[in-house]
Amino acid sequence: MTRGNLLISASVALLCAGILVLFTDVEIGMVRWFNCGPWATETTRQEKWCR
């Protein structure tokens, strides 16, 4: 593997890891909003996970 191929492979791997982290954070935020949002019961909103 040449140095150029190694740099390209590392760049693609970092890009994929960044995209994975971004979508995981977005998904967690959406699940939390759905579970603790406007349609949640008052007891659910006061749970430790929702605060």
C-alpha cells in the first residue's frame, strides 16, 4: 500500500466514523424527544432519563 492509499483510507475511515457518531447523537435526541416530549405523561417527564 502506498502512502497516498493509506492517507485516503484513513480519511474515509474517519469520515465514516464521524457520520456514525453524528447519526447516533441525532437518533438518541429524537428518541428522547419522542419519549419525553409533548405526548409523554407527567411522571415520564420527571424521570431521571428525561431531565
